[in-house]
Amino acid sequence: MSERYTRLFTLPKDCYVRHAPVLVEAGALLKDNENGQVIGQLKILNLQDKPIKATTVAFLPFDTAGKVLGQEFEFQYLDLNTKINQTFGEKTPVKFPDSTTRAFLPAVMEVIFEDNSKWKVAPNEVWDPLPKQETLEAAFSNPILKIQYQKETTSNSTFCPEDLGEIWRCSCGTVNPSSNGICRACRVSKTNVFDNYDSEHLRSNYEKQEKEEEEHKKQEITHKKKRNLKIALCAGISTIVLIIVLITSLVIVPLIQTQQKYNTALSYASNGEYSQAISIFEELGRYKESETNLANCRFAYLLENGDYPEAIISLIEKISHMTPQDVEQNDIDNLVTVLSVAFEEYLKDESCGIIYKIEYYNSGTALVYCSNMGEGRMTMLSDSAKESIIWMIGITPEEKENSYLIADGDLITTIKFETNSQGQLVISSIES
């Protein structure tokens, strides 16, 4: 379906005349494609503290060749209640008598305020667009100064600020009444915008910040060196102490003391004091059945403390060192049980973990497979004893052109973006 209106003409931005209480921010000429009627629209900003209740505007039409078309006519905007920094007219159509009109010039002739006071344009005054605002790139030879100015004002700062008496133009390009202490668009104070617009001031602040950042980096480097030195000293002392202990143990500790430690560890294990037993079995190394007892105690300790993933890993580590024939049925039962408990505890979803097969290969590697994990999900115990259990649950983003795919469990949402006429990135559709 074709558009109802066609734009024929766009008025230059920010038309103004000296001492005027209003600013003509924008204007356009449209053609109604259904009936051929030509319609004008204006967007007028109130610059005064007093509300406006009526405004008279004169329109001078032109044809497609730029010649005056007929006579100037007036239009009244009535029943307004437009306060300072508010606009009117953008929703009010002005019908042009001649449908061949292709351009126009507006002139605000009279403004009537709520207190019935009036303003009239002076004779021979012309509503012209404000001069083009100079950019910061053109004003500052050094690009660093623009960056510093944006730091001290706003990232929207693009232009040089201007004080035009009754109005002032912010560094973001917005026109404000002189009474505005804060820009109505970017919300930066007028004082901040103008006081920081000074090359020497900006250069001085930039150099000061650079020195501060450099000093901060030096302090960080010094601190890091001291920390590393401290760690190295502690490591050296620990190594010396360990060597002394080992030598002393080899020379002094007799075999009978080793046996006593082994018996003590067995006693701790039988009483459920696994932490103490683990510590001793680790110290004993390969003495008698210390390695097997260590593995059993680690599993029992992890299981007791609810650390199911690590408990699983400890069992796999134990089994991976054995041949299939040497693996005890108790170890298999423990593995299946703790996996089931782990899934129930961590996944909270019955469909997310069913152990269905345990296989052993000639390499001695144990593989545990889990099925019924849900679409797009997989949970498995790695075939390497050094790898941990992988839980694949969460959000996975996938970028494709201007769309983003977000998967959260079984819910898949596609968000597409597009660029609007102002060059802004906006959401065009959301589908789940």
C-alpha cells in the first residue's frame, strides 16, 4: 500500500529573528495523495517563561521554479498552552490554497501569552536559519582537545557552544532559551559547556590526567614487583623447609613409625574421619594399600560433603588406572548412584540425566553416557581422567547478520535489528 502523504519540501532548521520569543525548529510541505491537497506543518519552540496561548504565522508560497505563488496568507494557532521548552504546531496541518505550491517561507507575526501580553515582529525582520554551527574538529587543531572536552561535558559534544543573547546553542547542537541553565536535550549545564570551552584549560587538564594515569601505572608495576618478590621469597623458604623435613624424615623416622601412621589412617577411615585419613594416606604414598585407601576416602569425603561432580571424578580417576577385570562392582554401583544423585541435585529436571550404559575398553578408559538430556542439551562424563564433567546448560548467543539467537533451555528467541531514518539501531521484531 502506497504512502498517504508525499514530502514536497523541508524547511531549514532553527529559523529565528532577533528578540523573538519563539524558534521555528522545523517545517515541511506535504501532499495528500488521496485528494491532492498541499499541507504545511511547523514545529515551533517556546523560548519564554510565560505560556503561549495563540500565535499568528504568515506563509509565503512558492511554485516549483521558486517564484512567489499568489499572495501571502496568515494562519492562527489557537487554544495553546505551550510552556517554555515545549513545542506546538507539529500536529496542526496548514492547508495551502494552491495545490501547485512546492515551497514556502514562514514568518511568526504575533505571539499572545497566557497573561494576554503580546509580542509582534519588528518591521522588515526576516526569519532566517541560524548560521551553521562550527564543529569541534574545525575549532581545535589538536584532536585530543575535542576528546578532553567531551570528557568534561558530554560524549554528545560535537559543536562549539554559542551565546546568542536571547538564546544559546549547546555543544550538542540544541538551541536553548537564555534562561535555561541546563541544556534541554543533553542535560549538561550551560556553565559547564562554556567554561570548559578553552584550549589552554583543556590541554592543562589533559596533561594532568596523563601524568596521574602514568603515576598510577608506575605504582601498579611497583606493587606487582613487590608482590612477586614476596611470593618468590615465601616459595624459597617453603622449599628449604620441605627439603629439611624430607631429609629429617628419611633419616630419623623409622619404619615402625610409618606403620603406626598407616594404622592411624585406617582408624580415622573406619570412624568416618576422612579428612584426617586422606592427609595421612597422601603422606604415605605407595606404602602398602595407601593408594587404594586414599581413593576410597576421597570418594567418601566428597560424597559426604555433597560435592558430587568431584566425587564422580575421583571414582573415574581410580577406575582409569585399572583393567576392566580389576574394577570392583562396588565402584561401578557407586559411580551410577552418585551420577544419578548429582543429576537430581544439580539439574532439578528428571529429563536431564539418565545413566544407561557403562562400557570399558581395552585401553582401560571408562566412558559414561547420559541420554534424554532434552533438545540442544548434552551432559557427559569425559573419557579422560584429567577432564571434569561438562554441564551444558545456560544461554548460548549466536550472531547471524542483524539477528541474534538466544537459547535458554528449550526456549529459543530470535531478535532482529534494523537501522531507522535517524541512523539509530532499533529492534524490528522479537519471535519466540
